[in-house]
Amino acid sequence: MTKALQNSGRPIFYSLCEWGQDDPATWANGVGNSWRTTGDISDNWNSMTSRADENDKWAAYAKPGGWNDPDMLEVGNGGMTTEEYRSHFSIWALAKAPLLVGCDVRSMSKETYAILGNKEVIAVNQDSLGVQGKKVNKNGDLEVWAGPLAHNKVAVILWNRGSSTAQITAYWSNIGLNSTTVVKARDLWGRKTRRSVKGQISANVGSHACKMYVLTPR
């Protein structure tokens, strides 16, 4: 099939699925453009988070032209809260996963459109460096996910998988920045910018919610 598509003379994205059973991240890069790393996702918190964790194990294998795919987005299908869907979309974007909309676009709510249409989050997914972000720190249910972007920028997610609001901190040492680096921190969901941040970034994060930032060295 790969050869047939290549011989067609047209640019075609070839998406593979064998549900991650034979560790396709280790061999599929020469066959297709993306490969499922997990079983099918369901529209609930436990399914989404477990797919995120399974996909994260293969982060080092993703690169431009070949991507890990933890299955389609469930945003807007009704089985999770707005905050859970926002976390879902953020982690998929950071992981450079194919952002395949899985809801009925004819009847999506304003809240769903606001998540799926966040251009700044989509830009992280489409970043030209093409490096999959990953989980870099975990303290119980409190996690930091991060990954490098083009132009020395860094994308960071503070993710609270617990049942109550908690403070989460990402330290520069965990996300690939020098401890003395001063950054401009753009909050991609809050649409706010902090002009001078050094050494770490912290936020109070609600249950099952996240904060997502792009850090730009000054």
C-alpha cells in the first residue's frame, strides 16, 4: 500500500492502525505517516488519560513525517467536562498527535468550538520543529508535560489529574531551560501573557484541568 500511494504521484497522508499491538512506533516510520499506539479511545476520562500515558511511552520515535497517534479526539461528544476536554486537546496537541475531530461538527457547541478552534494550541501541534512533548515530572496526580518548539521556545502543560484544586510548578531544570533564563509566558487558554518569568512557572489548577503555556526566552 505504501508503494502504491507513493506511485500515485499525489501527496497522501497514510495513517496506519493495528492498535499498537506490535509496537509500530519502532518500525512504522518507513511505512506510513502516523500509527496508532493504543486501543480505541472512549469518551470518558479514564480512557483518555490512559491513552495519553500509553502514547507518551513512544515519544522519542515521533518526528516530521511520522507521528504517534493515540486515537481521535472525543472533544464535544458529551462524556467529559469542558475542563477535561481542554486537557484532552492540550495533551494531544503537545504530543503532536493527529488532531482528528471526532464529534459531529454540524452541531458542536460554542464551548466545543472554542476548544477545537484555539489557534495557539493548534500551533503547538503544528510546530515546525516536530518534537513530541512528553511527561517530564509527576507528583501523585500532579503532572508537568513539556516539549521544545522552534525558535528555542518551550511548550508546557501543568495537568491536575486529581480530585481537588492544587498548585503545580514546572521548574526550568525539568523542561530543558537554563535556570537563569528569563521568558515571556503565554497562557494559551487564558489568553494572557506574563512578560518576565524566571526559574519556574506555577499555577493553581482545578481538578482534571490544565494550564498550557508557550515560553519564549527573552
